[in-house]
Amino acid sequence: MRFFWLASFCGFSAGVLCSPVFPFTFLTLLLLFFKKKHLTLLAIFFCLGSFLASVHRYSGVYEVVGYAQIKRSNYVIATNVKIFQNNRWKRCLHKVKIHSKDIQVGESFYAFGELQFQFAYPPLVMKPFFAAGNTYSAKGFDKVHSELSKFKEKFSELLAKNTKDHFELFATLVFSDPTFDPSRAEEVRKSGLAHLFAVSGLHVGIVYTLFDILISFFTHSLFIRRPLSNLFTVLFATMTGPSPSALRAVLLLTIWNAFKLMDYPIEPLNLLGLVATLNLLVEPFILLSPSFMMSYAAAATLISIQDGIKNTNNLAKSMLISLSAFISVSPFLFLFSVVNVFAPLVSVPAVLLATPMLWASVLAMFLLMVGLQNTAATLLRGATPFAWILQRLIEFSSKLLNVSKSFPLYILSSAVFLLLLWHFGHKPKNLTS
């Protein structure tokens, strides 16, 4: 099957969404009697998704240990979680949201409290009676993430000292930290530029391009440039959480580069399905994260239109990419938020302003790492004019026409999105070829 992994992702996703009626979902195995490869594939992954989403639905008072991977305003998202049950520690498949200010990102922790299941991401939520964390017991990848989190704090101090009035803009752009005050956050939301402040494929692509350019000054060998650029980009994304959208982007980038170096034929939509399926195998309920859904919708749309826009000039290509990304995420915005109808136009200059800010920040990280703190500080101060202009653009855009969330517009925008995929992408009859 040409689109094996894309079909697998569709089946897995449907299984997760139907998991509340588990085990009736196993009725889909009746599709096996049709002896069609694509139906067999869909049935197997449908049942797998439903099963993985139905296990470890804990509810009650428990002891929990794990690693705090992502920090938000009043909670952390924990991974590598173990739960004490029946006199032994059992590994939990799902991530856990823990409402505690005593646990910091980059820490291994112990918590004791009320654990509840919810059909959302993360699916397990704890309000601990007691919680404590430390940075010394992390191992493996968690140890790398912990060290990067410490470096992030050190860099944030340098950033705050040298960008001053623009610190919130820089910190949120680079790390997706929720540093905006409520009024500024509302202004960003109405401007239609909130996607700039959630590390995603856009940020990963900008950072990867920077490293690729820098390394090309020393070597033209793709077998050196691509792995090194990829490695540094992964470290950057890891430092930011990573969010579901950043995780999607770095996984896609890593597999894409590996296949390119091996000269292995790539079907972009199928590769996107592979990455999405891997994400769901790690945490099935990530499917319910708006960040995950918008990220993959935008990625699928941009992949689908590439052949159709490759012969256009750069300005038209930028506008079409911005418009397509806007169409792909608009159904979610109409359902949960507000939509700035001029966002596709404003996004183009906003990205051009954000790029040097992001490049300067990443270069400053490297300079700080090798001990050139003064040079890093100078570089950050040199990028503040771009931040000033970007702030003015946000203020201007926030005053443009906004449309509040609307279910009829959600239906209409969903239809336009699906039509866009149908027109530029691969039609369903090709999924079984």
C-alpha cells in the first residue's frame, strides 16, 4: 500500500475517538472478512487505538512518580509515570497533568493525591496532597532534557537582562513560555499571530535552516550537514517541551533526512502518517490536543499544495502557504477561539520579523554555551528593533476584523479545508494503490 501509514493513522485515530464504547469497537474486526488489505489495516489499527486508549484509566488516591516534561502556569505535564498499585510500581501508558507549583520542569518527582481520568489530553489529572521534585535522579533522555532545562533558565536570565521591555515577546517566541500578561495575551490572540508564539514546524524549520547555513560554511557534505543540523534542531525543540507540534516537526525532519541520505523514496503524506502514528503509540490521547490537531492539519495541507505552487514566484508562494495554513487551522479556531480574517496577510511580514529574532536567540544560546556571554548579549540587543516592529504589527492587527467562534462557520471552514485537501492532495481512490 502506497499510503500504509496514513491509513494506519486514520484507523488509530478513529479507535481512540471510539474508545469510550470499548470493547464494542472490536466489532470492526468483521472487516477482516472482506479480505481487502486496506480494510484489514484499518480494522487492526482501529482496535489497537481503542485498546491503548482504554487501559490505565486510573481513578482514586494514588502515589505517583515520574518526570516533569512541560511547565504551564499552574501545572506540569509528566511523562515516564509510574503508579503505586497492589504493592508495586506499575508503568503508566499515559501522561499526567499535575496541578502543583512544587514541581518544576526538568525534575523527577514524587506526588501523592487524587488521580482522575478525563477524555482529554493529558487523560490523567492529579491534585496532589503532597508533591516534591529533584533534578538529580533523571536518567537517559530525561537527564538530557533536565540539563537543557537548566540551560534554558540561564539563557532566560540573559534574555531578560538584554531585551528588557521585549522579554515577553522573545521568551514566548523562542520557548512558548506563557509569559504574556492577560491583556497582552488577548491582544496576541486577536491579532491572528498566536501561532508565532507556540513552537511548531515553523520554528523548527527556521532553526534548522539557520544551522544548515552555518554548518555549510565548514562543509558541503550532506552526510555531515544534515545530521548535525538535525541534532541541534532536536536539542532546541527538546528545550521547549517539546510541544506536540514541535515533536511532530522534529520527528518528521529526522525521518525525512534519514530517508534522503539513504536515497529512499519518500511519499510525504505517508511519512506524515508514520510520524503521527508514532506520536499516538507513545500517547494515544495526544490526538485530543488542539496543538496536535492543528499541527497535523497544517502540515497535511502544506504538503498537499507543494506541487501546485512550486512554479509560482516567492511572494505568491509565501501568500499561498500562509493562506493554506490559515484555512487548515480555521475550523479549530472557529470552534475554540476567535479568527482574524486578515491573519494570512499579516502572517507574512510577521514571520519575516520573527525569523531574525529567532535566529539571534538561537545564536546567542550557542555563544552563551561556549562562554561568550557579552557577544550573546550584544546579539540579543541588536535584535530588539525587530521585536519593536513586531509588537507594533501585533497591536495593529489586533484592531482588524475578528470573528467570534461560531459553529456554522466551523462547518463551513471544515468543508473548505477538506475541499482544499481533496483538490491538491491525493484522492481517496489512491489510498489503496
